[in-house]
Amino acid sequence: MLGMNAGIRVVAAVVWGMAGLLAQGQADDASRSVLRGAAVEYLFPEQVTVSAGKTSEVALHFRVAQGMHINSHTPKDEFLIPTTFSIPEGAGVRMELANYPPGAEFTLPADPGTKLSVYAGEFIIKARIVAAAGNHLVEAKLHFQACDRTACFPPKTIPVAIDVIGK
């Protein structure tokens, strides 16, 4: 016959094991949903017309998949990966500044004492750009790390294709 402490340890081990399997199943479900569709999607604009050589603000609209979140541009811990938007050099368009929205406060169920700064649902980045005269198909990039309530996925960079016409 098991002693009282040994019996409690066995019950605790079974409960923790079942919780781990449930969490793994949830993470697997989230992984499958992310694989079926993008964790973050660029919505619009597909094309903008700006005054050539002058600073213009362009509002870039994104959507985070339901049940997911990404770190804001200013996460609360230095080890978290911030969301960043960039335009490559030589694109005929230069980004002077990107204004990111403030993140929403988020708490993980497993760690209620830790507050995160995240984007979920739709969010807008306002980029101040200067375009040379002409038509420029810009292949900008959004870098982020997507997470669900139980796991984070490897960081990812998605293309943000914008046709910028400088007149």
C-alpha cells in the first residue's frame, strides 16, 4: 500500500500529465490553423499615389488571425521580438518613420502576473515615406512573432507589396 504522500504524488503526476497533453493538443490545433492561413495578413492599400520627393503618410492595415497575437513594436521585455515594418533600400521609396499603434495589454492564463503588450485583430502602421518620381513596386516587410495562448511560433517576415506612384 502506498503512503499518503506517495499517493498524492501519483495523483499530482497524472493530473499534470493530462494537463500537458491537453495543452499540447491545443498548441497542435493552433499550429494547424496557422499553417492553413497566415498568422498575420496585410490587408491594404495595394496602391498609393504620393507627391514625388515630399514626405507622405501611408496607413498600412494588417490583421492578426483569430486566437493569435503578436508582440507590439514595444514589447515589455527585451527578450520578446518586436513587430517591425521595413522598406528595402533601392526601392525608389524611402521610409522616414513608422508610427506603430500602442499595444493592448495581454495576460497569459499560465502566468497571470506577467503583462504583455500585443497586437490582436486589426492594427494600422502609419509609415511616413518619400518616393522618387515614377511607379515603384515596393516589396516591404513586416517582421513579427505570432503566439496563441499556450505557445509562440518561430519569428516570421511577410511581404507587404505596395505599388507606390510618385507624381
